[in-house]
Amino acid sequence: MENEQIAVFGGGCFWCVEAVFNRLRGVKSAVSGYMGGHVDKPTYRQVCGGDTGHVEVVQVTFDPREIRYKDLLAVYFSVHDPTTLNQQGNDVGEQYRSVIFYTSEEQEREAEETIAELNAAKAFPEPVVTRWSRRGRFTRRRNITRNTTKIIGISRIASL
């Protein structure tokens, strides 16, 4: 659609991040996949092996008339630990790094400003280490288990 925009976030396991974004009004879709690596069409096993350079990401298609990019950033920073670059909980490795892939100069500016604001406000016990980079090629994850987010119990995020 002509009014839709794309945002891409890496914040650990994509199943959990996808589940959060899919519940937001104004988000048309949130799709898990991979970005930022050097292998064409990587598989889940390859990315989990840590040798492709890819990040597990969620590509969010949203209507900015219903939800602002700044609001998506606020949700993103609330659902993962942006103070650990290559680790989210028990998931450790470059594929779990905290990264924002921007699609426009405006998104880049808003991401940079948000990180600076969070650090200035000392919103977290440690500095935000989330990186940002221009959006690259997105490889959609294969349909491993469509109901994984339901199986792993993501009900706590329904209140967002």
C-alpha cells in the first residue's frame, strides 16, 4: 500500500519480537527473517551457527497514520535488552545482536535520537549499545513452526 512503511528490528530471538509487533494497532504485518549477512538465502540452522553474519530480525510493515515509527522504537526498546550487543537472555551470538535497520534518513535520525535520549536519561542500568544500519536484503524465515509464538507462551505481551 502507498501509505505503508517498513521498519526492521533485531532484538534477539525473532519469534518473541514478532509476536509483540503483530499485536500492535497500525502494524499490518511483522515477519521474521534474517538481514545483514553475507550468505544468499541463509537457513535457520546456518544463521544459528553464527557463520553467516546475519541477524535474526523482524520486518514490520506499518501505517504511519495509525502508529508512528517513534512508537515502534519505544516498543522495540521495551521488549529486549538493548544494553547487550550480542546476547538476549540465554541466546548468545552475533545473530542475536541489538540492531535497527533503517529504511529512510528520517528513520535513521529517529533511531539515533532515541538511543541518545535513552542514554541521557539513563533509562537502563548500562548504556544502550544498539547499532543502526541501512536496511539490506531481507530473507524471510522459512515456515518452521507457524504457531511457535503461541507454543512458547507469549501471552504476557498481549497488554501492549
